[in-house]
Amino acid sequence: MRSRYSAHVMQLRDYLLATWHPRTRPLDVMFEPGLRWLGLQVKRHVVLDDTHALVEFVARSKLGGRAHRLHETSRFERVDGHWLYVDGDLPGA
């Protein structure tokens, strides 16, 4: 999770796509012009079994003078020894 957050901060498109599960991977990743990432807090990490895990996090950002929070519980799956992002749920969504 931390490496994917850092990839968003540094706009590393190839890394984000490489760490996204092929079942849910988009064709491309777009970055919001002017978006500044301010921090990441990993709230919990749950290993469900050898190949599945959950990570709940809050990522803070700022765009156009307004602060934003992304609170998500992400699902990861281990494929060929690498943890890949599958998808995530937003609380209350």
C-alpha cells in the first residue's frame, strides 16, 4: 500500500499498472493536474489467507486549495509472489 501511495505521489504510471491485478486493471492511470498528496495513514492490515489481504487507509490530498481525504479498504491478492491491488470499498458507499 505504501509503495502504491508513493507511486501516486510521484506519478509513476507504470508502477501503478504493474501492481494492479490484471482482472481489474484499467488501461491507463490518469493523474489530476495540481493534486498534491499530503500523507498516508494505514489504519489496519488484515491477512485473510496466503493469497488475500485487506488494507484500510486514509490518504490526504489538496486540490485547488481544498483538502480531501480518501478513506478506503483495499483488497489485495498475491499472484506469483507479488501483492496486487484488486479493488477497494469506500465507507458508506
